[in-house]
Amino acid sequence: MTKDRVNWELIEEYKKKEEFMAIWKPYGLPEVTDPITSLYGDVVVQPPWDIPDKVVISSAITGAFYSPRTNPFHHVLPEEIMASAEACASAGAPTVHIHFRDENGYNVLDPSMYNRYLPPLREKFPEVVYDGCVVPMQTGEWDKMIQLLDAGHLEVTPINTTATYCGDTLFAKPPHVMIEKTRICQERGVKCQIAVYSDGDIDNADRYLIKTGLLEKPYFFLILPTLPGGSPMQNPRQMVYGLMHLVGAIKDIDDEAIIAVCAAGRASSYLATLALCLGLHIRVGKEDSVFKWPHKDDRIEDNAETFLAFKTMAELMGRKVATGNDYREMIGLKPIDVEKTRAAAAAATKHMTHPGR
């Protein structure tokens, strides 16, 4: 056993000189510690943090990237996707993010699917904000994107200002594409959500959309890091520093920008929890990760269950899940009349069920 280096002789000397006790001079009696103010000045000692009371929790159902090979619970069929979306809306999600897949399981931009499946969902849950990542990836899909936006099914859509290898796939938005899509969306009253995978994407958004004066305020960023090719978060330290760096880069552009963070990649639920601690909004679900937790290989099984878990987390932090109209007001959209929206959706549903009548 290694001998310690304490000067025990000095300790014994002090035992003889004075009583062993803490130094205690309570100048502020009757309270030892006042967390509100001070006897010596009218000051606020511990002011409340600037954390929004209401938090938006988006449910992202299936996305474009993952497949049942990596998560056997992943949704592919449109009926599965819509059943999960309905479950999330029923659980109280203020916004649901929709993608559709084709018969081979690949992401597809098909207006007919939105025309068929969105009106019945909106009829049941008219206040929910429905958005979708309408990204033209194949020949002819640019026109389909415009048809879909003209149909009015979506109120928000991401603009990816990225150029990255997402896994083994090159995913890049040329400047003219992101600029023109932003113009088209804003002219139709669709809110642009700037989706960034890394800090370079933030700079792209600043150069092409913000400094040019094209993007309308309030600026709305969606941070989607930790996917292969995005900002790496291989451990808790990287996660904390990485998220703080990305948030700081956005705040340097506009301190009032609205920021949502995806429960993405390995960081998954821990990343979303950190975002809640920072007063940010979050997106959860099977689109952004296959993993429930960073330190285990358990797969996300149910989107509604995941939403409810984070609703509970937010409530434990003293925050309340926003409504759809709360969300609209935050991002600069007009609140909707729920009953008028329900009636319009019912009419669209009837038209699709009985075309030509």
C-alpha cells in the first residue's frame, strides 16, 4: 500500500490549537441562502432561464433512408405509414412528417398518394401540421413537387442546403435548386425549414438564402446531425460540443431563429433530450434513427410510443407540447380554423372516394 503524503504532524498541531469546525459567519440571517434576492441589494440572484414553455415535438414516420433490413419495424407500405401517422396524431403530436415509398420500398414523390391519404387524416386531425420532405430525386419529380405543393397538403417542407455523402450515397442540393425551391414554397405559403447536416450546410443557407434576402423570417432550422456523413457524434462529449457548435453557428446568423433537433443516428434519444434541455424543439421517430438509445442496439418499434416518451420527458422538464396552431404561430403561419379545415378535408376525401361526382 502506497504511503500517503499528508502532513499529519501539522494536522495534530491544529487539533491542539483550535476546535475542528467549518468557518461559519451567517451575515444573511434569518436565511442562510436566499436564491431570490440579497439583503445587500435589490438584485435577482437566480433569474429564470430563457426556455420556451411550449415545445414542438414532430413525429417523423418513415423517411427516405432506412429500410426493414436495419430496422424490421420500419414502415414501407402506405397503409402502415398512415396508421403510424394517425397513432401519433391521436397521441397529441402537433406535427407529423410524411414520406411515401413505392412498391420496391424506395422513397417516392407521388402526388396521388398524398391526394389519397392526407385528406382522411386531416379530417380526423385537422389542427395537426402536416409536412413532408418533397425532394425531387428522379427525372420528372420537380413537376410532381410543384403539383404536390399546389395541392395544399403540406404547410412546411425542409430545404436541404447540403452536399454530403449520406452513408454511401452522394446527396447534394445545387445552389440553383435550393434557391428555386425556396421561392416556389414561399410563393405558395409553405414554410421553409432549413435542414442542415453539418456546419457547412448552415453556411450554405446563410450565403444562398439569407444574405440574398430570399428566405422569409422567422428563420426555421432543423438540425439533423450524426448520420454517416453529417456532423459526427460518436460519444457523449462529441454530442454536447457538436450540438452547441451547430446551435451557436445558427444563433450567430440570427439569435431569434427557431431551431428543432432530430433524435438522429446513434445519438438518437440522448440528442433530443439535450435539445430539450437547451429549450429547443425536437423531431423524433423512425425517419432519423433506427436506435432507441446510443449505448444499446434496441430498435425503435413504434412512433407513437416514442412521441409519448418525449412528451413525458418534456413535461418532466416543465415544458408543454405545443398545439398545431401554437406551432403555426411560432413559425409565422396563420392559425387555421379547425372546423373549416375538417370540412374541406372531408370534401376532398369524398371526392377521392367518389371521383367525378
